[in-house]
Amino acid sequence: MTTPVSHPESDTLQAIVFDLDDTLYPEREFARSGFRAVSQAFVGVLGDAAAACARMNALFDSPHRNRVFNELLRERGVADSASLVATMIECYRSHVPSIALYPDADRALARLKERFALGLVSDGPRSAQRGKIAALGLRDRLDAIVLTGELGDGFGKPHPRAFEEIARRLGVEPRRCAYVADNPAKDFVAPNRLGWRSIRVLRPDGVYANAVAPPGGESSVTIVTLDDLDSVVGEASGA
């Protein structure tokens, strides 16, 4: 449900910064793409690629989400798998992903580009996030990109450094920025503290659709599609 909020004219919105995974494209698409790459690259260990890929997809939607390869190898009876897991992870992160923007994200980026500076702040391993950005063609559609994985250890969300840096690169005061993201468990703590607007897009298929916000981490607005962004930011931008 869209809940527009009004702000003083002095706080006219000038920049919209997006999260990446499950905000601009479905995170499960990257996972499925990565699992296909791993199943094909390690067929000698995992056996039938289609079956291995299907099992990895099932593990991703289980309590083993963060240890898919470990659990798969355990099930296959592979001993001393630590180095093998590391190689599989590298394959997963560095593969050329087969992913596409959500249709509403594609439309929103095209519409909003004429009215706002657009940016991206995303967590995740550098190689994987850079691969996603390239596959989605985002470099030409955004004015600035900050990946927390390139800032050094300890600067992932909810640390504020990435948000301070993106505002600096965009040349916009924090109170004139908005962050659009999907995971209330970590996405909005820093923007809220910095005086940004915080907008959650609640994707029914999102990995963190059921995530709970910590104190101070609630979004000020929740929408279910980026097609609703215009009604949320239109008033704030003076449009």
C-alpha cells in the first residue's frame, strides 16, 4: 500500500538511490543463474547438472540458504570439501549472470531519470555485484554507484559510510535524498539516521519479504511496485 508523505519545501527531493537485489531485479534469478553455472562447472563432482541445480535451488529456499554448497557436498558424501566450496563460491560470484530488471524497475528508471539524480548503494561481494550491474546495464542509467564491498571491511549496511559517499558523489544534501530498498532488517537504519526519506518496495517473491525492522529501521513508506514511486516522490519533489 502506498502512503505518501509530505515534507517542507526546503527539503525538496533531488536524488533517489536504489538498492539492487530484490529492488531492481529478482535476487532468485541471480541464484538460479549461479547454480546453473556451478552445476555445469562441477559436473564431475556433482553428477547430473540439472538434478544438482534443482537441489541447489531447493536448498536456497531452506534454512541452508547461506551454506548451499556445503550442504550439497555433504549430501553427496564429499569429504574435505572446504577448498572445493571456496572454488564453487568463486564460480558462483564471478559467472556472467542471466538476469533482467523487474519491468517496474525498468520503467521507473526511465521516468525518474528526467527529474532526479539516480544512484545505487548495494551490499554484497564486489565481483558478484559488478557482474549484476553489467548484466542489467545499470552503469548508463545511474549517476553514481557505491558498493559497500569496495569500501573495506565493516562498512556494509547498516553502516552509514556508503550513504554518505553516494550523497557526496551525487552532490545532494542528505535531507534531499531517498533510499528505495527491500530489506527492513538493515536497509533503512543509516538513511533514517542521516535524514533521508526511506521507501520500502515489498516484493512478494523477495528473499526478505518477511524481514523485520530493528528499532529506527522502519521505512517511512511502503509500496508494492516501483510504479507507485511517482505518487510517493512527486509531492516531495514539488512536481
